[in-house]
Amino acid sequence: MASSKNSLLYIFSAAAASGIASQFIDWYSNREVSTPKINDDITEVPRISKDKVADFFASAVERIARAMVALEQQLSQYKGQIPDEKLKQVMVQQFEEELQEYQDSTLSKINCSEKDIEIAYIYYKDEDNVKQPSNQLKNMYRAITGEVTDEIPADLTEDLFAEALIEYYDTATNCMKSIMTETESSRVGQDQSVWINMVMKRFQIEHESACSSALEKYGLHTEMISSALNKFKGSSKVISTFAQCQNKQQNEFASLGLV
């Protein structure tokens, strides 16, 4: 893995991870990071445009999701033979290596430095087309490392949670549709069960990050859904919304040939 110290990924840091990619998540989560490399109050317009920053992250999400699906398929044969913690370490290491390699090759192509992309990210981080893919990347990393919290926000009401459920299921369904569209060409000449398995493996990884990004404004992530459902189990609005969302998704998945 590349050993660059001034990596874009200092923006992401997670305390439990030791690689370069670890730094991206902590910074984004507003945790304490010692001696940050760049001041957050950047006023000068960066040399990299907002659209290029958005494309940078969106392409990173797509590349790493594919790599993680392929790796997970390879590691599945070792389930039960190797401790899950060891398998997770392999996934985390591969994520970091893929992200570093992607960064290095992409910045070389567009003739930009790591500091250029760091500055541009900080400047545009609150723009929707930058925030969404960068959040997806952050949540994908957290899903792989298992670093999440299950504490339900105290101000989460049943109305807000019902709204969050709708957004959660719609995001998951749209994620599946997007994956199927992107992989349609590889379906030709391939055994149907093999293709479906590949689609589901990719969905497992991509929907986690996409849905967590969608839920972030409610103070939630995907692993908190069951806890929140339990909290509002006496709410007729939440239970009916949950049932409607499930039925809608099942029907849409059936129309795609997945049920």
C-alpha cells in the first residue's frame, strides 16, 4: 500500500484503524484530530471544481464497492475456518489499499496533488453532490470496520422515523435498480443464479452506505433501524409505514425478477 502521509484520507479517520484510510472518517465525523493539515475555514476557490470533487468520490464508491464484493466472494469459502475478526481485517486492509491506489492514479490523471483534493473537499463538503458520495464512502468504511453506534437520537419522533423508513426503503430499492442496470451487460451468457448472487453481494455492500447516507439527517444508520422499530413498536403510524414499505419493496423486487 502506498505510504503517502499527506493523503486525502486524513479527512476520514477512524480510531480503531491504523491505515491511511482511517483518517478520513474521524475528521468527517468531527472527532478530535491532532494537528489537522488544513484549516477548515477555506475561502479561496479551489483549483479543482465542485463537479470534479463529486466525481472523484462517486467513482471511488463504485470502484471500492466492486472490489469489496469480489473480495467477499473470495473470503466466503473461508467462513468457519478463519475467525471473522481476521476476515474483517482483510476487508479493511483491502478497502484502504483500493482507496489509496484509486486516489494516487486518479490525481495523477487530472494533474492534481493530494492537498488540492483535500482543500477542494473541505471547501465543497456541504454541497449535496459532494456530500452524498463522500458520506457513502464513509459509511461503507464504517460498515466494513463495524464501527457504529446503536444509540437512538433522543429527539427522534414517530413522525420522523416513519419518514426515515420511507426514505430508507426507497433508497435501497433505487440502489438495487441501479446495480441491475449497471450489471445487465454481464448477465448475457452467464448462469442466472451466478448473476443474481453477484448482484445481491454488491447490493449488500452498496445499499449499506447509500441507506446510511440517506438516514444520516435523522441521526440514524442502517443498523439502528431494528432498535428504532422496537422503540416505536406501539406506534400504529410506524408499524403501518413499515409494512407498506416492505410490501412496496417486495413488489418492486418481484418486478425485477428477484423474488
